[in-house]
Amino acid sequence: MKQLINSVKNSPGEKERTAVLRLEMDYELATLFEAMNTQDEKMKTQSKQRLERIRQELLRLKAL
């Protein structure tokens, strides 16, 4: 039973999605940094919302 659960956790599609999410997170962190430097409140808010969505999806993938 544990082997079945582990095989589902480590599926290739899940690994690819995790990699894509990490790239998206890096991009959004760079965007947030730029927004902080330019003091663009709208861009900061949007970037924080995207980062929260990415965080939630990463947590969901780890919880499977």
C-alpha cells in the first residue's frame, strides 16, 4: 500500500508541474522585487496574489 501511495506521489506529471511552479515562483519573486523597488502598489498586490496561488498549488502537490 505504501508503495502505491509513493508511486502516485512521484508521478512524472507531478514532478513536471512542480518544476514549472518553481520557475513561475522565481519569476513572480523577481516581479515583486521590481515592484518593491519602483513602489508600484498595484504590481506588488498582483504579484503577491500569484505567489499565494503558486504556494497553494505546491502545498497541494506535496500533500498527495
